[in-house]
Amino acid sequence: MRSILEDPMASDEIKIQRLRHFEDEARALQRAASESAMNPDDGWQADLRCARMALGARRIRKGAASL
């Protein structure tokens, strides 16, 4: 994520697109983890939270309703 935010060649619009893609992937992985026997604290929640914070989220929702 840091490489996305610090890319001097990318416009703000491109950075936002990349962060949204990262957020989508993190959400999908989190959803898959919550529906399987995987460890519930596998780090996907942290990735999703970081992506949302980078996109300017003021408040991060938690729980199944946020998936």
C-alpha cells in the first residue's frame, strides 16, 4: 500500500483506483476467511482497514455487516 501512496508518477485518481482495487481484494479475502475454517485473525481485517483509511474513511465499521 505504501508503494501506491508514494508513487510519484501516479495521479491521485490512479492512486484511488489502485487503493479501491486493493480494498476489494482485501474484502474478498476477509469474506473467504470468515466463511472457512481459517484463523479469524489472519491479517485480512488489518489490510482492509489500511486500505479504507488510505481512501479517507473516517470511521471503520467492524463486524459481519461491514463485509
